[in-house]
Amino acid sequence: PVSGLPFSSRNVLACFEEGARRFGWADRDPRPGLRREGRWLLGTGTAAASYPSGAGPSTAAVTAEADGTFTVRINAADIGTGARTAITLVAADALEVDPDRVRVRLADSDLGPAMFAGGSMGTRSWAWAVTLAAGDLRERLALGGGIPPEGITARSNTAEAIGALAKQERHSFGAQFAEVAVDVTTGEIRVRRLLGIFAAGTIVNPLTARSQFIGGMTWGLSMALHEEAIRDEASGGLVGADLAGYHLASHADVPLIEADWVDDPVPGDPVGIKGIGEIGIVGVAAAVANAVWHATGVRHRSLPIRPDRVLRAADEARKRAADDVTGRTADEARSRAEGGTRSA
């Protein structure tokens, strides 16, 4: 809607349909403030998620070794998100060999430039470069002949290919669902369930992908209920000087989190992989806020939704309701009085 460009693919509705089925959304009474367990008000909410899926120019080298193995060299950075695993699987798929025949070398200043690990662009960028190099290597090996002791190496640079991409909006999508309980006495919010269903192109490794989605959703929960950066209004500087006083979600705050995905083919895309690093975060806070509204009947449009804000908002809602009743009573009294005057 901002650029006017078409989407490369947009499977957000499939995410909502699958998520609603798994979450039991059809059994939900849409009216707020009805479900209660003792002092806890219960509510459910959902929200959409979208995050750009870009790619940065990268170089890679793939070598066919004399011993029958393959060595992939690319300046990727594995910051704990499974880059080595993903690149190994992408290379093995492109070379049509078993993953145990592939060795991956990362993050060496002797290697060529490649995209950094950020902006949900790492795996997509690296996989593209590795796929191109592996394809070139297969063509050279198909010509026959032996492999010399130093091996046969093919290199790639995706800068030109990225520049030639059709102008489109490329995004990962998702639908996230939350169930919360709100303490009517203290204003405490407890998230009981989180479910995220995503459309993120080809999933390279289900284990590491699910871990990233769950990690992102945990981050989103923390954003919704805990994390807050307080700035000085005069200087704009952060008031909190360290992480000691910065509130974030701990193990006790995090419920059962489920993450899964739907098929998301990307027609015409050279790799079909989308970024998943941040898409898990997006939408969680909105889903939690919607669930809090469903539980309490009060909207929250500022994060985090702290207990004091819950109680203050509830008091303001009660005051508005009382004022409305008082206003209606006064209007009715005036109406009766005016009617009596006209009759007289």
C-alpha cells in the first residue's frame, strides 16, 4: 500500500485460516469481559504480522575436493541462528549430495564480502550466493575429468542478479494468536497461550526455523508486557543507564508457544527463501493487546501493558460509564420535564 508495487507472494490469509483452526477461534464469544476464572478475566486476540524479506549482495565459493567432499566458503555470520546448518543444507540440495559431504567455512577475512546477519536477510542472501556457485560447479563437473589435488572451485557474486530483480514487495507474513488472563485486583496479565502461523517461503531447516519463530514470539511477549525504554523529555536521553532495571520476560512469564508455517511458494524467485529472523516478533504485542481488550473491554494503545496501566484504564472506563449513565439520566429528566411543560 505504500509503494504500490505488487507482492511477490502474500499468504497472510492462509496463516489466519490455519491459526484459527488450531487455536479454536470459532468457539470464541466475541463479546468482551464475559469469561472469568475466580479473580482472572480471560480473553483471546489475534493480529497479523509482516516483515520485509530482502537480500544483500554476497559472494561465495564452492570447491569440489579430490576426496569427494565439497567445501563452501562464504562470509556469513552464525550468531546462534543456525547459519552453518542452513548453508550446509542449501549447498547439499544444490549439489544433489548428502549433507555429510559438505563442509562450511564462515566468517574469515580471507573470504569475499557477504551480507551480515541482520534485517532477516542473512539466510536468503547467503543461500542465493551458494546456490549460484554450486550450480556453476555442477556444470563444470558434468564435463567429466578427474578432480586435481587442489580441487575445482566455482565462485559467485549476486550483486548483478539482485540488481536485476523485478520491482516487487517481498515480505514474510504471519498470524499470531494469544490467550491472556488479567487479575482484576492487581492488573497483572499472564499470557497463557501463544500460537504463530507463518508464510515464509521455503523453510530450509524446520528445527532451527521453529526455534527462531518461538524466540521471536518470546521477544514479542516481552515487548507487550515488560520492556520499556524511558527517555528524558528534555534531553531525549535514556533514563535507564543499564539492563539491571530493565524489565523483560523471564521463564515464568513465557507460556506454551507453538509455531508452524503454511506452504508459501514464491513464483519466479531465484531461491524461494524468505527471512524469518524478525517476523516472529511482529504481531505478538498487538495480539496480546487485543486479548486484553477481550478480557477487560478496555483498549490499550501504549506498550508495555503494565499492571498499573491496566488498573488506571479500568478506573477511567468505569468513570466514563458512570458519567454516561449520569448524562443519560439528566437527559431523560430534562426530556420528561420538557414534556410536562408542553402538556401543561
